[in-house]
Amino acid sequence: MNRIVLGNTKLEVNRLGLGGIPIQRIEEDEAVDLVLYAVEKGIDFIDTSRIYTNSERRIGLALKQTRKRVVVASKSLARTSDELRADLEKSLTELERNSIDLYQCHNIKAVSDYERAISPHGALEALIRAKEEGLIGHIGVTSHSLDMLDRILDDGFFETIMLCFSFLEHSAREKIIPKALSKNVGILTMKPFSGGVINEIKLALKYALSQTSILVLAGVEYKHMFDQNWQIFQNSYDLDAAEMAEIEQIRKKSEKNFCRRCDYCQPCTEAIPIQYLLGLRSLVKRRGKVVLKEGWIREAVDKGRNCSECGLCLSRCPYELPIPDLIKENLQWADEELGKP
């Protein structure tokens, strides 16, 4: 079996892990059954988050029913010590565990965000204390920004990093992955299907797994989807010429409409969270239509309607995406999904 040790953590796991987002969308008994099924097949790393609604609870219910050793990771958006401690205690309760193997600062986006987390009374302080108390085993961080991860690796506060990695988002292969490996920092990769944008499952998973020394997280909501992923994981990851040609075709098709979440377009004059509007269909695909009705995604949609088409984002986007047009298209799509005239 293809296994990995995550940096200096001494956590040895299979290189394919289970992501905790999709199990939010199904009934609780189905979700618990799916997690148990995956564990019985061989999954021994599961990642979730405080913000994944009922995901922690469902994973906790499932793992109570097995004696198999599973490394559990969760994460918090909190940036202050007190807020992170509260989130950690809630995670422990929901997962029904005395300790969590890996707890991560979730989605560090900007320098100000990061500096707040590592400052006195910041999230990092709470994580270090929790590790000393035995409430967590290891400390990690997640980010969609490779520039941010570059600095994080220089500072060396975290034992693991989590980043986006797929054949549409492959830049980490050039610098961040080699840099993390050189520092013996564990590497977790998310979104091998680019948040549901890539429909060619075999191609996407083979590409992600072809990068050695990383753990690939893939969330599923049905057993047949897990079986497909698990079979790919157990076979060769070599991509032949025809497969590489198909990857290049998909890249070319996506290059003018796929947001890489770099946030170079920000700040928006109307405070629109542009990356969420451009990735709206993916968010709905992963989380369900309910997110169009309430919560932060609903708020993002409402802000998107204020787009003044000032053009600043167009001048900043390194991929030359037609951002205002894409926002309008996705808002129209959202209205159609909600049945609005």
C-alpha cells in the first residue's frame, strides 16, 4: 500500500485520505455508514473542520464503531487564542475524542491574517498550549495562497501545511512542495478535482497521486465514488501520452474561466469576495443548494449584485479572467437554481 510519513510528525498513513465536506450533504446514517465503509477499506486519515457543519459529529459517530486506528485532523478559522480554544473544545466534543491528531489554522489568506494568528494571544499560542496538554498531537495550517505558504514555511511554526493541488492548480509543484519537503514539513493536498470543476476523476486523482510524498484528500458522499477513488489509488499513477494530452485540453478549456483563488484581484471597491463568486457553482456542488439561501455564501451572492464593473479586478488578475462577466453569469445561474424569474 502506498503510504507516507507526514514530515516530522511520525504520523504514517495511506496517501489517499478522506475529506469531510461531502458527508454534510447526505443523511446522518448514510454519512456514518460511508465513513465506516471507507475505514474498513483502508482509509486511515480523515480531515474535517469546525466550519463543515455536521461533519465532525458524523465522523465521531462513525469512528466510535471501529477499533481501527484512524488519524483525525480538524481545523478552525479562529485567529485569537480564546476563539481557537473554544473551537478546539467543540471539535473534541463533536468528534467524541480526548485528543485530535492534527489541528490546523484554517484558510490563512493574507499577511494580516497570518500575523494575527501567530501574534501573542493568537491562534498559534492556543495550539501550542493544547499540544502541551495532550489535547492535540500536531499543529498545522491551511491556505489557498502559495505566497502565504512560502512565508509560513520560512517561519517554521507549523508541522504540516495543506494546499490546493490538481492539474488545474499545479504551481505548488514548482516551489512550495519541494520547499516543504526540504524542511520535513508534512504536506496535505486538497481539491484534487479543483472543487468539482474537473469531472475526469481518474485523470485528476492519478495526477495528484503522481506527485510523491504528499497526502491527497478526496471527499465523497457515496460508496461507489469511494470505490472508484480507492481503486485508482491502488493502481499505477503513471500518465501516458494520451492522458497528458487530455489534461492539456482541459487546462486550455478552463484557463479563461477557472479562478485559482490567488486573490490578486482584491481589494474590491464593493467588498465583493470575488473568488467565492467565481467558484459559486463548485461551492454549491460540494455543499448543496441550501448555501444559496443562507450563511456566508448567500451574503457573497448578495454582495456580488453590487458589482460596478469598475475594471480594477480585470487589471489585477494574472490569468486575465473576465471577472465581471463571470460574476454576472454565476449570479444568473444562482437565480435559476433558486427558481427566480
